Amino acid sequence: MNNYYTLIIYVCSICWLSAQQVPQYSLYALNPYAHNPAYAGLENTLVGTGVYRQQWSGLAGAPATQHINVHLPIYAISSGAGIRIENDVIGAHNTTEAVLSYSYQMELSRSVLLSFGLSAGWLQYNLDGTKLRAPEGTYAEPNFSHNESVLPVGKVGAGAPIFEAGAFLQSKKWELGVSAQPVFATKLKEKGNGGLALEPVQHYFMYAAYMLRVGENLTLKPSCLVKSDLTETQIEISAMARWRENTFAGVSMRGFGNASKDAAVLFVGFKLNEKTTLAYAFDIPLSPLSVAHRGSHELLIRYSLNKPIGVGKLPPVIYNPRFF
């Protein structure tokens, strides 16, 4: 039996199951809105980002994630708005989330902006019982049975409203954000006959970055992302160098202790044109699971209108459409 599905069966055999943890992203510094609703509108222009991530390449049932978001400022009321849609597939499990975000922005000084953000939407969880196998199951057609009352023999699903919150500080040289996903969510209850109930796990994020100009054509951006569910904590540190505003490359380290060490990341990107950026990241596995897969791949494409929209643009000292 495939080791992955053996693990799935073990997890599914309990009556309560935590929903899939929030998806992992290596290019987090290029997409802060993915983990913080308070970032909506802070680039002072319309921005759209799409991400595809294939985790643990070569391992059957490994996570695959698709992510798309769009956000923009609403100058008239010192606010921002956005939408984020995320689909995460792990073997027989499929989690889809769609949220709308609103942020309110205020000036703390001529060079510092503070934003508070909220998201509200829907979390949908689906489990395909036809992909599961139990040790005592019967799978010869037409008799399909797990012989386990807790495991569904078909597709089952459940959904619930979800709410997220965050705060973000930004200046021309540094930025700092904290957020919770979800800040509140009702329990998910399966509507079929699989006897399965789910409760989303709350995750907390803290993000920090600093931009340092080295000469006329080179800028450096170190950044850090701390993720925690209050049981386990993982720290990711990155360094990105940008040349002439058109090409960038960097490295990251995800996890520093025996329990959290996961991968070293190499990434590169460039502007396709004035408004479109393409980036790619490869995760070099460092965890014990590295013997079972060939690393992870992540592709990001980003579109920026690159000019203010609407009226009431923020003062020039704060206006900064591209921090990174």
C-alpha cells in the first residue's frame, strides 16, 4: 500500500480531524496579501497575483496548490479591497477557500502607514473516499467497501464561513505585518454518511522585510516569515537581490530546529514587461521526508497596473507602488 494513503487512513480514522493547514509558499515576500488582508491596497495600484505550487515532487498524493488574488486601493475612504481564491489538494483531500478583504489605512507620520484588514468568505472541504484504501477493505468491482464505518465510500464535503484579520506597518524602506488565519471559523460538519467532522486550525503569521539600496542598480531585501499554530512554530528567512529593477534572485531557509527544518529555497524572477513579473522557486528538501521526493516547485506570475487608480492619491513620501 502506498505510504501516503496509509497515513491518510490513520488520520481519517478519528472522529475529529483538523482541516488541512494553510498552504506553504516559498515566494511569500512577493505576495504578502496571501497571508495578510491588511496588505490590500498598500501598493497604491491594482495588483493581481497567481501562484501554482507542486510540493514534494515525485511523491504520490503530494500537495498541489493553486492561488489567485487581486487587490486595489480605495483612495476616497483611505482603504483597500481584495479577493483571494485558494485551492489545495492533498491526495484524497481538497480544501478550497474564497475570501473578500477590506483594509483601512492611516498615516502615523509622513513616512509610515498603518493598515488594519479583515477577510470574510467560505471554506469548503471535500474528501474523495474512492481514493482511500483500508487494510480490511474490499475493492474488487463491483464490491467497494472500506469495512470501516468512519471512512466514506464516495465523495463527501462540508463548508463553513471563515474570517481572517491582520495589521500591517509600511514605510519606504521596511514593512511589518501580523495576521491570523482564520481568526474565527465555525466547525465543518460532513453532510454525507462518512461520520467525519472537521475543525479549522488557527494559524498566526508575523512578517518583516527591509529594503537596502547598494549602489545605483542593486537593492537587497532581507525578509522573515514566522508561522505558528501555537503548537508548532516555523521560521523562514529570505534574502533577495534585485538588479536594475528588472531581475532578481534569492535564497531562503525554512525551519531551523530538528522539528521544523524543511527546505532551502532558491528563487529567481524577472519582468516580462513593465507590468508583468514572473518568478520561480525550487525547494531543496532538508527534512526526513527528503528521501521520498525530489523537492518542490513554485511558479508565480504578477500583474501590476503600475499607476495610481481613482483619485486622492497618498502624499508622494508615502506613495510607493512597488516595495519589492
